[in-house]
Amino acid sequence: MLQPQQAISAAAAATQAQDPPESGWESATEAPPKQVALAMERLGRAARVIADIRLGADRLLEALLLAADSPQQSTSKTIELIRKEETAMRQHSDDLRALGKQLEDSGVLSGSLKSRGNSWGLHMPLVCPDGAVVAYAWKRQLAGQAGASAVDRTRLALKAFTDQKRRFFPHLEDEVSSDGELGIAKKHFKAQGSVISQREEFREKKSLFDILKDLEHQFPNVRIFTYQRLDWSKRASLLSSANENLIDPLKDQINHASNTRSGSVNIAPADQTAVIELLVPSIFRSVVSLHPAGSINPDAVAFFATDEGGNYIHARGLSVHHVFRHVTEHADKALQYFLSVDNSLSLSLLLHWICSHETLFSKPCSKCGRLLTMDKSLALLLPPVHRAYWEASATNSTQTESTRSTKATHPDNIAAYHIGCSAKMS
Amino acid sequence: MPVKWLMHWQPHAGATVSSQILAEVCQCVEGFGGATKEGRWRTTLTFYRPMARDPSSNAATGSNPGDLPRDFLGLALHDRPDAYFFILRHNRLILQAEANVQLLMDKLQSYKARVVLHFEGFQYRLGDFQLRVGKCVPSMAETLRGIMMEVEYLPLSSIEKSRQIMENFFDIWQETLAKKSLPGRFIIDDPNLNFMDYGLHDQYTPQHTALQYATCIAQLMAAVRS
């Protein structure tokens, strides 16, 4: 396999050639507006490289599927395809790495530039821990227009802001017109929902609202909340201060929910929901992120203790407790499985699977029959943290025992295993 | 706040408690999975006795010493250095105050510390569990009065929800200790009945810990006497 090695060295040489001129002109000699401009440009490039990587991954999968479907024909062609993709992917990964390093150095990923003294009141764009980009670059327009009148400045700021928004949050495009008027958004959503239910009868492409309502019926112990992406960040940091009085934040949520028109389940308007929180009081809190906002496509999930609070509580964060770390790790696998099995049902399957964890600290392992055991390799005492996900979708079509929804698996039927016990299964 | 269960060492009939047993228990914890030693800890329990006032004034006002509560305990917990807890067992009352209330009591001289006991020892971390093995010693002497353990499960704060996990832990711990064939065993006193009497709820708080210590010392004293 000489070619990949040559490809790597070629890619390395390419990035080497690219790096010196950039790093030579780093932040020490530049004024803040130039730094901000550079950072924005790098973020744009990073987004493009990430998109390229995604496409490359798709192509690789396609090539593999092709090879699997027709093993006799055109093997050499698929091998060529795969080799080409591989070199392209390596190049992209190296580019991304280099970009990431530059972004890190310039303080974009950690927000450190904010605390530096002489920044002319400008802020670097900030990449939040869960991947959302908050672009502050519109402020540079104001700095340059110090002499202009207030009206002009406001107009310029608004223009720059909407440009940035359109660029970084393209899926929020249509809500600009109905900004702040939840009633209109609701009517729009409801009309959409009824049209869909009329059109599709057998294959119910459920809306987010339906999925959550369904979940509420099946699992009465689980509290379900929805948020827009930045709202969740605020809530996460409030969680740590709310630890002493657990009742209050929940009460606020319930009051808020009863004020919104769509009933007890949702808080955020369904077409802006980016984060779903499932809370089983005193057992766990699970955070699911949807991408894009308002869709039923989950892209990350994490579990935490109900007491935990702070900025790290989001769909890509990790709990401080071992038990929840292992559950989260297993949940990542389950999510990938649900996405691969059936994209439109994946959210519903995932949420049902998450809710089955309400017995995390009470249901013994289906293999060894115990609740708490010492895991030999980790040297930790853990309850069964692995819940079976491979059976969940298989029972969809053959479900006859359950008298509730035919699409969901009753939590008692989902087997739980210790880490060591599940390794021996399947 | 994470749930905590206390257990105390019950020697077999005829056996005594000794520092040898304490060393063996510590050794057992250290070999238990990936337990790491974290440091020392100390909780102090004080038995208060009401100070006898001037007898003439008592006769005049008609109050008798019997009005003043007996069985009055004060606790300084290791994980709450800024607080001090008072327990009146007979009246089922528990109170949390600031730590400098002890200075106040010294000045007021209405109660005198009759017996002061220290629960102290090493602290260990085993994954999501935090274990503390402690000896019970009087403050002015070195004689070992008893051995106890604190088991804390960090991810959960509800007593009810953590019950099974704690019971399981206790079973596993007993199994591990049984290999050492020590003359005695650890016992958990079922704290749930007590908590409701004192007005405490399912959500774990330092008051629960204080109450468990009070129960623990009563049990330890009963064990020593028999």
C-alpha cells in the first residue's frame, strides 16, 4: 500500500507549504479588526472543509455499498474510487487540523480574546462547546463607522447582523418575518401538521409534537422540555445554582409551559426546537440535540445526574459520574444504530430508548441477575449501563403483545446489561 | 447532595473492637477495586448536659431542671465546616446553625459538653462511591470506642431511588470483608423510619447525615455495653 503513504506525505507537504506564511503574520502584529476578519474567514473555511469531509464520507460509504452489492463486477473501479476518496479525506483532515490549530491559537474556540485588554471593544466569533457558532463580527462595522450618525450606524449594524445570520444560520431564514410573533409560527406549524397527516396514513411521518406527545403517554414519569439552542445554554448554567431548591426550576418550566398555547409538552415553538431535555426526577437528565432546529433528526445525546449543573451539560458533554459516562458512550452507539436503521423513526426510537433508562438504578442485569457489580477491567462498581437497542426496531412490525402504540417497545422488554455482560452477548 | 449511608462495626459475642480490626478494614478497602486514598476526615459529636443553675432561683420561679432537655447532641460534620447541627432525640428535633454557635454556647454557659467524641479516619474514592472508614475515639483519650463507615453514592440524591444500589453495595462489601474472617461485621441501621419522624424528606441533606451519626453512636454504645 504505497499510494496512501505517498498521499499522506504529499498532504503533509501541502499543509507545510501552507502554514509558514499564515503563522508568520499571527495575532501579535495585527490589529483586532484584522484578527476578527481572519477568524471569520477561517471559520468559513473550516465549515467548508467539514462539508467536504462529510461528502467524502458519503462517497466512501457509497463505494463500499457498491462493492457489497455486486462483488464480481467492477472491483477495480471501486478500489480506485476508495483510494481516491481516501487521499482526498486525508487532505481534508489535515486541512481541518491546521485550521483548528490556528483558530485555537487566535482564541476563537475558548473565547480568550474577550479578556485581553486592547481589543477595541471587538469580540472574536465564539464557537460554543456544543458546536453552535455565535458571530460577534457585526461589531466591527460599528468601530469603522465611528463618525456616522446613530441611524446610519444602526442600519449598518442590522445589515451586517442579518448577513451573518443568513450565512451561519441559514435554516432560520424564514422566521425573520414572523420574529417575535409566536402565534403566527404556531398557525403555520399546525397547518403543516394537518396537511402531512392527511397525506400520509400508513407511514406516519410524525412531527416533533406528535412524537413528544406519544412519549408523554407511554412514560408518565418522564418530564419533557424543549428549547432553542441558546436557551438551553442559559438553562444549563442555571442548573448548578438550582440544586438546592429542586422544585423551583421545574415549577417555572411548568408555568411557562401552561402559558404557551401548544399544551403541556413543548416550551419552544416546534419549528425552532434544537434541544430536547428528558428528565426523570432523581434518576437522570438526558439532553438530545436536533439538527437542523425544528427537524426530527437527532444528532447527539448525553446523560447526566439530576444534580449536575454547568456549561458542560449539553448533548455533546460528559457527566462527571462514571455511570452516566458509560451510559452516554453506549447511547452514542444506539443513536448511530437508530439513524442507520430508519432515519425518519430515529428520534422516536431514540427517545423511547432513553426513557427505558428510568430503571437504571433498579433493574438488574438480564444476564447475571445482579444490580451492582464490580467491573473487573474498569475496577468500578456499576449498575447495568448497557440497554439493548438492537431489538428496539425489530419489534416494530411484529409487536402484538403491547396494547399501546405499535411503534414503541415497552420499557420492561428492553434488556439491561452490565458492561462485561453485554460484551459476551450479541 | 449525594446520598450517604452509615454503618457501624458490630463485634461478635465476646469479641472486642481493636485498632487491628480497623487496619484490616482499611486494607480491605484499599484492595477493593480501584479504590484510591484521598485524605483524612473528622466529624465531632458532643453530648451536652444542662448546667445546673442557682437552686434558689429555681425554687423561686418554679422551674425545675427536668424542663431542660436531656439527650442533647451537637454535631460538626466534616463536609459542612460552616455549619453545626443540634439534635434533640427525645423530642425528634434537628436544627442547623452556623459553626460559630459553639462560641455562643461557651459564653452563655447554659450547656456543658459532657462527652466529646471524634469520628475520624481515611477517605477513599471508588468510581462513583466515596468511602470513609473511621474510628470513634473520645477527644481526650486514645481508646478506640468503635469503628464505622460512611458510604456515599455521588450520582443520586434520593434516598428511595438509591436504596437498591446501597443495599447491593453493602452485600458486595460484606462478601469482600468475609474473606478476612474478622470477629464481627458491619451493620447498617435502617435509617428510613427515623427520617420521617424528624420531618426530613427523601432528598438527602446534611441533616440526614447528622441524624445517622446520632443513631450510629447510640448503636455503638449499645454494642459496647453488651
